[in-house]
Amino acid sequence: MLQKTIIILLLILVSVPVISLANGGDQRVVENKYLINLSRSPFTPRVGVQTAMLPSFFDIEKNKLVAEDLLVKVRIYRFGGSGEEKRVLLFERDNILVRGGVLEGLSYTFAKPGLHEIFFDFAFVSNPQKVYEPPDFLLDIQKQETPEEKNVLILVGIASVLISGIIGWLIGRRTRII
């Protein structure tokens, strides 16, 4: 029983640095018909680091990706300041053709930390007058990582591997003796 507990703890210890670097995403429902999933990497965007975004458009009723071609408009705003500076448009691209329900190749590098909104308005190519305007995706952009933070992450990873190896070696040695 003790060996199983130690092995589980070692797996958790080794996987923590890897999990912290994972990507992920959010979802928004549009008119109870469509679901937009925004996957991004890194999951928590940082200033100066390119964030890859992969929005996908899902038909809830058909339970699959939207097969019909879409026209998508992407907008990114930053919150902050006062007056006109309260919400600043940073990026806009209109009439992006999306085939197969997935908008590929979208990335953005954020210049300032803080809250940012991302919008994905879309219409079907067969009916471009009907524009769907889903709720925004709200991202909290973090300050740029300092070299010290990166070094700590590397050291934690190395320490995890070393400690796991030593404990595994000790357990293996102990089981051979018994």
C-alpha cells in the first residue's frame, strides 16, 4: 500500500510542471444553436509572448462542427484607462473564410497586461446578412515572465525528476532485498 501511495505522489510531483504549461480554452453559446470553442496556447497569455488561438464553431443540434463555410470577424479590445481609453480596439480582421468549422492560423502578441476581450462575429456564406454576435471571450493577460520565474520553473522540473528517480531507485532496491 505504501509503495502505491509513493508512486502516485511521484507521478503528481513529476506532472505538476508539465500541467502548468498546458493549453486550454473557453466556450460560448450563440442563440442556443451554435457553440464557439476558443482553444489557446499558452492558456494564460503573457505580454510579449505570441498566443496561438484556435476558434472552432460547433452546431449544437447536429452535434458536430459547422460544415458550411463561414465568414468571421475577429476583434480584440483592451480594457484600461478612462474615457475613450476605457476600451481600445487593438486588432480587427473581417471576412475571414472558415471552412470545416475551424479558424486556423490565428495568433496575437499582447503588448500590455490586463483584461482583453475577443469577439468572433460570424455569418454563413450562404446568408451573410444574418450575423451572429456571440458573447466575448475575456482574457486576463499577465505581465511578462522574468528570467527568475523561468529559472524557478526549470529548477522545480529538474528537482521533481531527480527526487522521483531517487525514490524509485530506493523502492526498487528495497523490494529486491525483501
